[in-house]
Amino acid sequence: MSGIRLGKGGFTLIEMIFVLAIILILVSFIIPIAMEKVRDVQFARANADIQTIYTTLILFQIDLGIFPVCDDENCDPVDFSAQTLRFLAFGDGTDDIQDTFPADDPNLFNKWDLLNTNNISDFPKRNNAFNHFGQNDPNADNVSGSDIAGVRDYKESDGTGKSKVWKGPYVANVSLDPWGHTYIVHVGAMEENGIPVIINSLQNSLGSFDRPEGWILSAGPDGLLQTSPTDTVLSGDDIGFIIFTSKLRRDLRNRSPLLFGRFRGSSR
């Protein structure tokens, strides 16, 4: 049986079905491979962004002698009472970017709770990393480098060339992660005040309190933070690493707090 021929010189219906079946089989192999490649590219970009954020933080700290934790209208000089910013978020633009914060995994016991008023600044634009790194406007008053007494950004120059000053911009090409959420930088745990993002620290069996770690994190493909602020290893599909360990652990180990070269990120 030769089958039904679809027009003069054309294919038979059986031949068409056979060709279609081959195409479907090929597609079933190609699509997963293509999706895996896209996933690899997304993870590679997230890891590259996190390394850029790491470098940005170190350059900032070298120039000013502190991490960007000013949460006050006056950031020059940055005294201890003004060093209360809990976290920075790398997103788009210079405005309030709360709607792109990653959420906590519901099963996470020690949560980040980024939108809690104990954690986020009273002026949420101050949590936008670009106002500290991309432009010198940490107090988020839309006036960069203001000289008004009591309303000052990070010092840019004192004319001597000897003081710790802002020499940015430090970053220009980091925005939301590949899955549409902000990168979270736990600057509160990096600076000496050690302000925790978590509201209640956990008391361990030795009677001391767990301290938050200086994480740089992406919540990964699922958009959920599965790594606790006090964790020392990644969980779930989170991507990132610790660049500054907690002050308590620094004291116990009597070691330099900077973990240069200790990349703890997820590659997949």
C-alpha cells in the first residue's frame, strides 16, 4: 500500500507523519539542552555579578575605611550612631526597590524579613546600593555630595588627598539578578556595629548568641532566600558567599575578617 499521496509529486500522508515524528523526537532532545544552556548562562551571570559586588565593596571599604552602612541624613563624618543600615539591595535605578526584594522561604526558621521595619531603613531608598556606589547620595535626598551642614553625603575631598573619601562611581553594570530579584548584601553584619537583619538571634547550647554573617546573596531561580542570615553555608538554589564573618567569630578565631578568595557560591 503506497498510502494517500498529497498532490502530484508530493509526500504521502504516512511520509508526512513519519517526518513529523522525527521532528518531535529531535525537539524533545533539543529543548532540554537549550534550557540547560540558558540556566548555565543565568548562573554564570549571577556569579559574575556577585563577584563584581564583592570587588565594589572592597574598593569602597579601602577608600572610606568603612562599609556603606550610613542610614542618616548626615554621612560626613559617618559616626557610630549613623552606622545602622542593615542591608543593601542591588536593583534598577535609584528609587525604592522593595517590590523586587526576594522573599523568605516559608520553611526558613531564621528569616531575613527584609520588609520588617526593624530591618529596612525608614527611608527605603537608602537600602538601594546604587545610592552608595553608583552615585554619592547615601542619604537619598537626590542631592549628591551636598555641603549643607547636617545634610552631607560621604566626603569626596578635603583638599589634602590624605583623608578617606568617596572616589566612585564604583559600579555601573549590576542590576537585578537573572530571575528579576535584587541581590542582597548584608552590610549590617560587615561593619563593626554588627547590626543584624534578623530580629531575634538564636541562643545556642553554649549560652552565646548566633551572629549574622556578611553574605552577598541571590535568591536563585525560585526567588526565595533559603540561606539564613546566620548560616555559614548556602542552602537551596541560593547563590553567593560570605565576605565578612560575624564579629563574634572574628574575635573567637582572632583572624582577619576578610575572606579573600573564599568563594562560597553555588555554580548550579
